[in-house]
Amino acid sequence: MKRLPEAVTTKFTELFAALHGATDDLKMAGAESCLIGDFSQVTVINDSCRKLQALESEIKATVN
């Protein structure tokens, strides 16, 4: 299998960093929702985190 061009690799690295940042932000929002007792929001946020993590895994599997 051929290696990806450096520009593409750089963009994937940026994408993964953005996904991690979004996941971290969601985790913080989930913690805040938990503290105030909004557990329905915690469920929604946790689901969103799982979807972002699944997306990252699918992208990595496709690229590799």
C-alpha cells in the first residue's frame, strides 16, 4: 500500500485533533450537566461522544 501524501496526512492529523477537541468539549458539558442534575442532557452528550469516537475509528480504519 502506498503512503498518503504529506498534505493529506497533515489534514487527517488536523481532523483527528478537531475530533478530540470536540469530544473533550462534550465531556466537559456532560460533567456540567451531571452536576446540575440534567441527566437527559448527559445521555445525549454521551451518545454524541460515542458517535465522534466511532467516526474517528471508522476514518482510521478506512485510511489504514
